[in-house]
Amino acid sequence: MFSRFHHVAIICGDYDRSKQFYVEKLGYQIIDENWRPDSQSWKCDLKSGDTQIELFHFPQSPVRPSRPEARGLRHLAFAVTSVADTLVWLQARDIETEPVRIDPYTKRAFTFFTDPDGLPIEIYETG
């Protein structure tokens, strides 16, 4: 029944800064962008490969706590062929990453970086 996620929705604090991050740093393409006067908000549809992100900006949206970890969606995780190669690619774009760790159960490499609002983004080596 559920074969894959269609998209992930992200509410950002600074629309231009976040749009620049996802487009210029992570390589997403804008497929649609709309100003929504009823809610005084932006909605930007982004796509890269098979992944889609809906980027929203609402005026005065509250900050979501991440530490201590709060209930709800914890992070985004992208499958990558090589964590090492992806780190080189991210660091060339001035994106700071955490040290690489090895999943104790799968023995696969993974690490995290954050978007401009501090949303944790994981890269997980799938081979």
C-alpha cells in the first residue's frame, strides 16, 4: 500500500536563506513557488532525483526544540552510496558535518549535518 514517501514538508524561519541552502548547496530544483496571501506564507516545491521537499515559511512560526529531543519527526535521512564521497561534496559547499559513525546494528556508515534552522539531516550509506 505505502511504497514510498511523496514529499517531506519543512517550515523554515528565513525563507530566502533556506531556499538558497536547499537549491544552491544541496542541488534541489524549484518545481513550483507560490505566495499564499490567505496565510501570508510562501510554499516552494523542490525536487532532486526521487525526493521532494515542500519548503514553507509562515510569519512568526515558533522554533521547534531539538535538544532535548522532542516528540515527533526527528530528522531526514538520505540514502547515499558513499558517506565519504558525500562528505567531500558537502564540505565543498561549506556544510559542516558531524564525525562519521558506524551503525552498531547494520555496520553501515552515517553522519549528520543541519539545515539553516538546525533541522538534523542524516546521510546513511546504503552501498
